[in-house]
Amino acid sequence: MAKIIVNGETQEVLLPLNLTELIKQNDVSQPDMVSVQVNDDFVDRAEWDGLQIKEGDIVDFLYFMGGGM
Amino acid sequence: MIDFTEEQIKRYSRHILLQDVGVEGQEKIMNARVLVVGAGGLGAPVSLYLAAAGIGTIGIVDADVVDLSNLQRQVIHFTKDVGVPKVKSAKEKIEAINPDVKVDTYFEFLDSSNALDIIRQYDFIVDGTDNFPVKFLINDACVMAEKPFSHGGILRFNGQTFTHLPGTACYRCMFKEPPPAGAVPTCSQAGVLGAIAGMLGTIQAAETLKYFTGVGELLTNRLLTFDAKTMLFRTVTVKHRDSCPICGSSPTIDHLIDYEQAACDLKSH
Ligand SMILES: [Zn+2]
């Protein structure tokens, strides 16, 4: 088990785990609508599969929010 | 230096009383020129508070007319305004609140042909639009014209905002490009709790006033999000991205882009 922080909350996850799998585990229903930052750096969509989560990672999901009218 | 009339001193006394604002701060507010893009859910509270605060000139861009379904959240428009251009309805309310304010109206869509010309005339831009193509357009035009702006987005029970100053993280630093059109839920499809627009819009108005008065720390390099269901607010630190396609060290975008309108087009709500 590894401890990581997702959106400000501690989560325990089983490694190995890549970013795409973490997104799935967090029930992000529309991955198209999310931008992901790991340890303060944005990760391009194309790199999600290749990015392995490690102990202590800080992950933030930023959701597209388009409303306003 | 503006010579305040007695009426103005009284009208703005609660600002003037604030040590951080004072007469000098109020004068800056009264010399300010702000562009509000969208006279809808966010644009309504933004415009009302900026008008009350005495912003010198408020420009409003909106190509829509008031619809009955707008009134649940767009508090600058009244029942009698249904069918009236939103810019006209908004101008009327602003002038009624504060005759000191000059209002410029643009009864048109903001697009690549007019965005820079309009934006360049203002000191600060507020994004109150409801679709990604225009949100990206505002971002790109403001980065190109080196204008500060406040970004705002709402959805269902959630809101999101940040403030951009030249050199700080922009919308594309966080979201590289618009999401695929089919994936986009916006107000008309997804719904939004009316008061959420007020919560987010007043944050944008406060950021605008902070910008002109220089008070405190702006929401730069930070994305504020809240969930009204839990009333949890969260600020995520975001960095200016060197590989950003518009504000990075070797930008790949050198002109404004009219993205295809997402599923919720401006006329459909
Ligand atoms: Zn950027």
C-alpha cells in the first residue's frame, strides 16, 4: 500500500498503479473533462498511461467547468 | 485627483472607511474600466456589484435577449425584460443603481474578429460566459493583449475561478484546449443552482475590486473551487506552465481561434 493525496485527501492505493487507473478508481466519470496535476506539474493526457503513481504523490483533478450564463 | 462630491463621499463611505481602500482606492475604482463578457448568471452579480462600487466604465458584451429561464439566476434581469437584449436590460439596472457609471454595450458575440479590439479598451476583463470556445478566446486574447482577467465557471452545485495577471498561470496552463464538444455539460443541459452564480460572481467582483485597489492577494496561480453541497472550498496551487501553448516560452498559438461551439450554444437556453 502507498499513501498518496488526491484532491487534498489521503488515499491508500495498491501499487503498481498508473495515472489512468487512478483516475478510474476515483470514479471520474468523464476523463475528457478533467485536467490532472501531479506534484504541481500538469500531466498531458498522452502521458497518463505511462505515469506510475508512487508513495507521497500529490494528485489534483481539475474539472472543466463551462457554465456561467 | 477626483474631487468627490458630497454625494459620492456618502455613497462610497463604506469603501472609504476601509483603511485598505480609502479615498485613494475609491478613486482608482472610479477611474477603472472593466469589461464583463456575458450578462448572464455570473455577469449579473459582477455588474451589479461593480456598478454599486462605482467602477468608472463597465463594458458588457452579450448577443442574447433575456429568456424566462434566465431569471432563476441572472438577477440583473427582471420579468419585464423578457425578450429585451441582455446588454440593454443590464445597462438600465446599472444606471439605476449608480448614475456615476458609464456603460458601453456590445450587442454581439465575442469572437476572433472583435475580441482584441474590444478587450484592448479595458483595464480588467471578467469572464462570465457559458461556453468553452469563448472562455479560451478570452484567455488567449487577454494573454496576447497583456490584460488581467478573472475566469469563472459554474456547473450544478460547483464553481471555479482564478485571476490571471500577465506572467501568471493562464487557463491554458491548466486546461490545454477545450474538451471535446460532445463531452460538455453546460447550464442548459446540466442545470445549476441559481445562487451558485451569485457565489462565484461576487468572488469575481471582489477580485476585480482587489485588482484596482491593490488590496490583498489575488487568486493568481491558484484555482479556487467550491462545492455548495458540502460548502467546502478548496484552492489548488497551479503553476504557469512553460510549455503552455499561449503563454509559455515558445507559444504555438499566434492568432485567436474560433472553436466550434460546444453542445450548449448561446442561443439554446
Ligand atoms: Zn498559459
